[in-house]
Amino acid sequence: MKRSTERILTTHTGSLPRPVDLDQMLFDREDGKPVDSGALEGRVRSAVAEIVTKQLDAGVDIVNDGEVGKFGYSTYVKERLTGFGGQATPLVSKEMVEFPEVVQRALNTPAMSHMKTPACNGPVSVRARESIQKDIANLKRAVEGRQPTDVFISAASPGVIATCRCNTYYPTHEAYLSALADAMKPEYDAIVDAGFVLQVDCPDLAMTRPMGDNADLTTEQFRDKIRLHVRALNHAVRDIAPDQMRLHLCWGNGELPHIYDIPLKDILDIVFEARPAAISFEAANPRHEHEWSLFEEVKLPDGKVLIPGVLDSTTNYVEHPELVAQRIIRYANLVGRENVIAGTDCGFGTFAGYYPVDPKVTWLKFQAMAEGARMASERLWQRQPVGAGAV
């Protein structure tokens, strides 16, 4: 994994807006309608090439495939693993109960009407090993002859799968996590063996605090639960070097009140127990931007890298490059410029058809991030930083 040794590098969380025609093909597949598999694979292949080009043109240094071939960042596993033939009950959060109109407005998208939420009702094992190899081949083809600074592929963590695909088969949550860790390990290993950085998506470490049974837990009980998730993840990635991995945590990619979000300070020590070297997290939205000051007191463990979000992924405001630079420099002054990569709060296409930010605006945001990173780099490499908020 490349670091910001000469300038601040830029990246993003993973999912990006898909072409409209590909969205429709993914909707049809999700709905169980006939889809020409060859045509779908060909369109995914061309869409990956298009999305890589857009990232590079916008100034993104560390690129990926935009997750364009997946209906959703975690739901895709039902096509690659056995055991998901049941029907899950959707998770309900405190905000869904208290602010139903806001939630409905935020989730009133095509994605929600097509999304299937199967439950685990049988033994989990690998069903389609070729799927990750197709992802790898598509991305290798797309970056061939190009010069991205680095390349990554995202994969769902055992914890987020266990959270979003409820268990009706295994006797305990721990047993379910263990089975998922073993089943996902081949995908994780394949990504790194192909020469890419692995990003494990772990919104379960924060987003799930006010959801379902978790809402009734004390903070310490929730910490115990996510510690189990981290242990399962560490077991699954035990054969991968930490500096070839990054972890993304978030509080949910929805324009909601977020008044029940667990503070970063309450989970950060457990997040640092995870083996991936880089931590991607929300740092730009109005609910979490203030948490940069946490690093005035918390020492970044040796070998760790921060990927703070410098772009909000739920609003069509385009951040000013100067604001992006300020956000970057705050972190760089506290943890060291080489330990900071500029990122985004969350994905811009978490599910097919779910685009709270207009796709055209997404690329404008990325351009602002690249310009802000350039401005921050000039200041960070030309003079000694003089304060956490200085620019």
C-alpha cells in the first residue's frame, strides 16, 4: 500500500455511480428476471474501464473498480456464498422509528425497491470462486497501460455480512461469524495475491449501534460485540500483510439525523486492533467532522494510516478545495503527513441506483479533493506545520 511520502494521496471509499443501463441489468438480476450473462459480464467489463478512467481524470490517485458489478457493497455475497436461502427481517434503527418521514425520503430510491435481503438458513461456504477472479481480471484490464498510484478492491467483512444477513442456522453469533470468516478468506487472499490492496468494509463497527438488538446494549456490551467482529476479521486476513489492507468504518451513508451515532472515541481502540494498516472513516459530515480533535490525545499506533473523509458523500454541495486542504492538514499536523491519505466519508453508489449525490456532482467533488490535496501538499512539504488547524 502506497503512503503519502512525497505528497498527500487521494482515494475514496469504494462504490461509485454505475451507468444507467448497468443499473437496470443489476435490477433485473436482483428481481430474478432473465438476464443475458454474457451481456452483463461484458457491460461490467466496459463499465470498470470507464470508471477507472473517470477516477484518474478527476485526479484520484488510488483507484478501484467502483464496485460497479455488484448490486450492493454487502448484498453481493449471496451470489458467491451458499447458505443464504432464507428471508431476513430488515434491521430497524431508532431513527427509523422516530423519524420515519426523513428515513423514507432518504431511502426512496430504485435500489430499495429491488433489493433482496436473504437470511442465512444453511451452512455458509464458497459457491462461486470465479466471481472474484472476474473482478480481478476486469480491473487489471482497466488499469493496464495506466499509471494509478495504487489500486484496491473492496470486500464485505464477516461482521457486516453477519449484521445485514441475519442468521437462522448457526447456534450462536460467534459460530456464524467464524463460518463467514472462513468463507470470505479466499476472496480476501485472491485480491492481495493479484497485487491489489484489500479494503474490508466494516460499517458494523459503528453504523449498527442503534440498530436491532444492539440498541438495547450498553456501550460496553456493544464494544464487546464489535470486538468479536474484529477478531473474526483478523482470523480471515491472518495471511495478509497489514500494509496491504485498509478498513472502512462508517455510520451509514444516509442523510439522516444521526443523533444516535456512537462517538469515534468509544470504538477507536477496538478498530485499531484490526490488522489492516489503514483506517478509512467519516470525517467531513456535520455529525463527525469535529472528531479530528480526538487525535490530539490519541496516539496513532505504529504502522497505522488514516484515510479521513474530506468529502461528504450525502450532499450535493461541492466542497471548496481550501476546505479540503484544511481538513487534510488538521490530520497531517496531528499524526504526520505520511500517515494521511485523503478519502471520502462513504461510497457514492452503495447500492445500484442509490445515488444521494448526483453522479455529475460526484466527479466535481473528486476534482475538488484532488485540488485540495495539491494545496495541502504544497503547504505541508514547503514549511513546518504550525498548528492543528493551520493552513
